Amino acid sequence: MAKGYWVARVDVDDLETYKKYIAANAAPFAEHGARFVVRGGQFTCKEGTSRGRNVVIEFPSYAAALACYESDSYQAAKAIRDPVATSDLIIVEGYDG
């Protein structure tokens, strides 16, 4: 079964409140088997546009990635993030070659 991934680009306007989002998303991520592959870090934008922060999160399956996003606990965390950050997020099925 192919893994699932969240690929996010984020501009953070209020880092202190965003830290509360990070604390709040830990439980739903653990519950759905998430593992950070990329969490911030140095980057170079070679094409298109970018945001200040890039994140890639791996899940055991595409279904788990979707279930995490749709969970009440993640939606509560997202409600903390929404007023203080602009985000682009896709959930994508991994390639199982």
C-alpha cells in the first residue's frame, strides 16, 4: 500500500500563536502515524513561487493522511493556525513503484 503525504507551504504571521498550533497538532499526528520528512529548513525556490516554511509529512497510507486532516483533533489545531498563517496544503498518495 502506498504511503500518503501532506505537502504544505506556509507563511507565518504570528510565531507565538503558531507554536500553539504545533503543540495542538502533535496528538492527531501521532494518532494517525505521521512522520515529518521536511519541517522548515533551508530551501531554494528554482521555479514558481514559495512561502517561508515548507513541510512534508508522511503517513502510513493515503487514507490515514486524509483521516488525520478530517479528524476533529486536527481541525481544532487548524483553527489555531488559520488566523495567523497563510497555507497551501495538498494531500497526495505516494508512488509505490
